[in-house]
Amino acid sequence: MENILYIIFDILNFGWVAFLWVFTLKNYNTLPERIPVHFDMEGKADGFGGKIYAFLIPVIALGLYAVFTYGTRHPEDTNFPVEITDQNMNTQFLIMKTGLRILFVLLAVVFLNLQDYMFRYAVDDKAKPRISLATLFLSVILFTPALLFIAHLFK
């Protein structure tokens, strides 16, 4: 059952990355020459650049996908917050494999929301993010310590 869930997660996560690339390529030609590339926590653009920066988020997402996929396939090569012993190895690997997959889903939602918002804001400075930026960032920031806490519980 564990492997089926991991396969579903892996397909979903690859799908997020592929959709982000398709979305970017599809909308690239409609972008103005100057687009927002950075937002403050209130969602207002405070940095602008050329439209080539539209590919920055998909490149970062693809890179993170590769790193996370490598980590889930080769857990023995990754760092853990606790010492790995023969007694806790299987549990720690399970926590890490599951946690990285869930964390990537959260990051993919952040990336997709940012890309969508960046494209909409480029043509309408009154556009709002579909999901608040603070909510998305807090979900990632709070998930990581929760994952570390779980790892420490099963050391």
C-alpha cells in the first residue's frame, strides 16, 4: 500500500511541475515586457524584471523536484535530524519519504499560485492572489518544524 501511495504522490508532483511549465509556456507571449518578479507579504509588487523571469519559478520547481525525488529514492544519502540506527532506520526513512512528498505538494501550490498571480498582476495591478501569500508561506514554514518534531518522536 505504501508504494501505491508513493507512486500517486510522485505522479501528482510531476504533474504539478509539468502543469507549471505548460502554464508558463502557454501564457508567455501574452506577458508585457516588464513583469513583477517579487511581492511583499501584502501582495504588492516591489520588484520588476524582463518577461524572461517568467521561467524562474518553473526552473526552481524543476530543480526542487529533482532534489526531492533523489532524496526519496536514496534516503541513505540524505541528512536526518536524528542519528540513524538499525532500530529507527525504517521509521525515519518512512517519515522522510512521506514528508518530502507532502512538502513538495505544498511548494508546488505556492509556485503555481505565485506564477498565476505574477501573470495576472503583470496586466492588472489590482489583481489579488487566489490564495493569500501569507497562508501559503506559513503552511510551508509550519510544516517543516512539524516534520522535524515527528522525526524526533521516533528517534
